[in-house]
Amino acid sequence: MPNFKPNRRSALACTALIATIFAANPAWSQTPWPARPVKIVVPFAPGGTTDILARAMAPELQKAFGQPFVVENRAGAGGNIGADVVAKSAPDGYTLLMGTVGTHGINKALYSKLAFDPQKDFAPITLVAGVPNVMVVNAEKAKAAGINNVTDFIRAAKANPGKFNMASSGNGTSIHMAGELFKTMSGIHMVHFPYGGSGPALMAMVGGDIDVMFDNLPSSMQLIKSGKLKALAVTSAQRSAALPDVPTVEEAGGPALKGFEASSWFGLLAPAGTPPDIINRIQQEAAKSLGTPAIKEKLLAQGAIPGGNTPEQFTAFINAEHKKWAQVVKTSGAKVD
């Protein structure tokens, strides 16, 4: 057999041939996903429900894929800052968003200018959880003011026009819009104070600086159980299994609040253009985790109902939510510029 010793010219030709082959077949040159840590952007401050759910999902996805899933909080502008970061990230599966009803159902109608399009710039993966909001007041302040229920609160607010305030986790969040809807239907006036997330807003509530908040149930649950906050009502159409003795706003508020409903939801999304196989793999593992007894019980105990729907179902859900909340924004007259 002849002894072949490649010279420089033949080596270069071989390299060029290999490069041509990989250029013609890009999939051959790509490292299987995930080959490095994946980031989940939470567009609100730590301590809120968005953060709680992201941190519940991260270790489950890490177990499934063998790479770290790191939660990064990018708060501000009702979730728009963090959402914009993800919208403009490379569609390679390494940057995900824990989106909300605010970022993907409300803000497009509420903000006159958005740096991204919630429907066009994202690839929905799966709904992680749906939760009712809960109308909470500082327990000590409520006792001193004789506020024991929703009717008492409305009576006190009407007797003191403009003196009551409400907190939210940011402009355009479901917490904000639930409060706006309550104001419109009950005929009361309250000053809105938006915070960078539920965590800081709840600190203001506990400190007595804020009169009321329509918070996502999971982030208020421990403060309700500890007695620091008093739950007056849940904003869902039915009572929550996590707080069975707390009435709905419709039940507690009388005829003026008939039909009141303002629930929240949270889900994973990726930048538009992310390969469908990556989207599907994340959805399958997320759905599998959300179906396990441990995660299911953990979420239900906090008042959250686990999701896990397909990307197609989640896309249809987001489109329907945008339509619904656009009408609520229009009716309430709320706008953020």
C-alpha cells in the first residue's frame, strides 16, 4: 500500500471540502441543544408569583435537560423591559421568558408604544399556571377602620374620596387592571401606586403605606396565613380551593360587581424564530413536570392551577386573552404612555 503524506495544498482542499459540506447541511455543524446554561427572564422583581413559578420550574427543567436553568429578574415598565430583552435575544433556545397576562394579554392595549409585539415577537411554549388574584388589605388597618369585607371597603372608600390608594406590581399587570376594573364597577376612586413587582408592593402593604392590592394569590398566601394581610375576596369566577372561605368579588360586592373576573396566568415563551424542536422539547418536559404530584400539590397549595398545554393551544389562548383585555382597557379608560 502506498505511503500517503498529505501536503499543505491537499490539507487545505480537505478543510474547504468539509466546510462546504457543513455549510450545505447546517444541522451537522450545530451542537445539540442545550450545550450551556439556559436563562429564564422574569420581568418583575423577586418575590412575586412570576418569580415563584420560574424558580419552581427551573430545577425541573435542569433535571430534564442536564444544564442549569438560571432565573434572571429584569423588572420595570409593567414587565415590558424584561419581555423586550427576550424579544430581541437570539432565537437559539438559550433565553426564555416567564410571560404573564400583563406582558402578553394586557400591555399591547394599555401602552401606546411598545418596543416589541407580544404576539409577533415570541414563540409561545406552554402555559405554566393560572391563578386568581386576591383583594388584600393590611389586617391591622382594616380592623381599625372597621373593614371586614368588600362592602365595608367600598363604603369606606366612598366616604373618603381620593384618600384610598392601591398598589400593583407594575402598570399593565393583572394586579393593576383588576384594581382598575374594581374601581370602574364599584364607582370608587383610588390612587394607583405601581411597583417593580409584587415583592416590593407587598412590603408597602405590610408596612401600612398602601390600603389595598389585588395581588396574585401565590405571592400573598403566606402573608394571609400569617395574619399580616386580610383577604377580602378572590377575583376569579369561582372560589379558590386554597382559600375556600374567602368569597369571590362578585359574591361579596353585590349587584354592582356582578360578573367581575380578573384572573392571572403565567407561561414560558421564547423569541420568535426559535427552532420548533426546541420549543416542543421544552413544552413536553415542562408539561411532564407540571403533571407530577410534587409540583402539582405545591402549586395548588399556593392557589395556582398547573398548566402544560401545547404551543399551538397556548398561542390561541394568548390571542383570546389579548382580545378580552383590550376590551377591559377600553372600558376602564386606563392608559400608560
